[in-house]
Amino acid sequence: MNFLRNRMVVLGMVLLATLLLYLLLPSMRHGNMEPSLNVQRLGLLATSPPPLPNINVSVRTGHLPGDPPLFFREALPIDGAGRQILPRLQVVLLHGQAFTSKTWEELGTMALLATNGYQALAMDLPGYGKSPDSEALKRDQSRVDLLSRFMESLGVRAAVLVSPSMSGHYSIPFLMKNSAQLRGFVPIAPVGTRSYTPQQYQNIQTPTLIVFGALDTNLGAQSHKNLAQLPHHAVLKLDGARHACYMDKPGTFHQGLIDFLGKLK
């Protein structure tokens, strides 16, 4: 009886050893040919760049009195240690119809500008966000005056104006009438570009970065065609991006914006 039991134990051990050998052979055969999945992942992590320092950027808010009163956000420039410094340039951020000044804060644009030495000012246009609407803004000149009031009240002397979509109702007339007050212009598929002649565009000397999404075949393509008549322009076309291209491709947009600002004198 013991003899039979011992044979059964030996047979079971042989079967177990055979099964283990069968399972291990494929790994042993391929082990020298390709790394495991964990090794591949570790390799990718090892070559990834280190994260950027996490600097806390304060964004303050305020209201400017007037008709209408204007709500705004501001991020002041800081150095790598988080200390406030003098601005390299002042950047005024407008917004499109579906957005407000908060968009630029949430997208990280204001913090990015501040940590690169730029003062960022984002306003809620009248009728959007926390700025009430006004009947006094039906004429181009009234909208030009509103932008002038905003800049003068906040001590902005030579701004870089960033203007997506609907905000072209404000920025394009301002460019035509007060281009000498702008250090740079960043139109992002703005409205209102068809209202001016080639000669009017060619008279503008403001450095301009024309931004639009490759998938925006309507307003993006149209504004690009018209704004390309400006004599000092560069183009940032965001592949795979729609009308609000800076939302679809924020990293590429931010890199293009910082590169453009760095070239301004």
C-alpha cells in the first residue's frame, strides 16, 4: 500500500515538473531577444524629461469703473524663485464668444506668461463673464475707446494683444486706428478681417503672429488670407485643431506664443 502511494507521489511530481518546464520554455527561448513589458516602460520613464518646477502663480481680479465697468484678471511676472520682477512685456488677452477671461487662467496661459517674465492681463469683454453689456458699444470707435481705457487705466503702454474669434470686433479696429500702441498682435481666427483694404493692412507695421486651426476652414482660413497682407507677420497653423485651436492644442499654441514674444523688441 505504501509502495503504491509512493509511486503516485513520484508520478505527480514528474507531471508537475513537466508542466512547469512546458510553461517556462517559451520565456527562456525569447528572453534574450526582447525585453519584458516592464523593462520597456522603465526605459521610457528613464528618458523622459524631468518635470518643470511647480511655481505658484497668483492671479488677482479687479473691476475698472466706467460704462461699462470691466472685470479683469492679472498675473504679475515672477522669476524662477517666485519673486516678482519687472515685466519684459505686457500681454492683454481677449476671448471668444463661448469663453471669458477665466479661460486663460484655466488653460495655464496666464501662469505661463508670468513665469516667463510677462505681465498677463485678461478681461471679460462687455456682456461676458462678470462685465455687464452696454448699448454704447455698437460702433467701432466705441470699442476702440474701451480697449484704450482698459490699457490706460492699468498702466499698459505698449501691449501685445491676443485676440481670438469674436474679440476681433474690438482688436481689428484697434489695430487699424491705434497700431502704434501695440508691441505685437496675436489674432486667433478673429472676425472682422474682411472690412479693410489691402492698403490698410499694408500700412500696419505691428509684428503679428497669425494663429488658426488646420480644421477651421471657414473663419480660420478667411482671417489667415486677409491678415497675411500685414507686412510683418508669421503664421502658426495648428494641425488637427478646430476654430478654438488654442484649446485643442494648448501646448503648441503656448510654445508658439512664447517664441513670438521672445522675438519682440
